[in-house]
Amino acid sequence: MEQQNRDYLMSVYNIRRLKKRESIESFDCGDADLNDFILKESPFYRQALLAE
């Protein structure tokens, strides 16, 4: 990713790695499949060490 694009995204969005015991209470990016993954499925990937 170009540095300029990365800088723009970081200035507009809060992008960070979740802490181990942190959970997401709400999330809506306008894509139902991605919303479902982030809210319901991503914790299982973390448990399986696929998302670290």
C-alpha cells in the first residue's frame, strides 16, 4: 500500500489490533458479510491463532 494511502486511512479510521480479551460491541461497514465476520466469526480465528 502506498504510504500516502496508508496515512489517509489512518487519519480517517481507527485501525488497530484488538487486545486479547477485547471484544467488539458494534461494527457496521455497510457490508453485511464483513459485519458478520467481524462480530461473530473473527474471535474463533483469534482462538485458532489465524489472525495474530
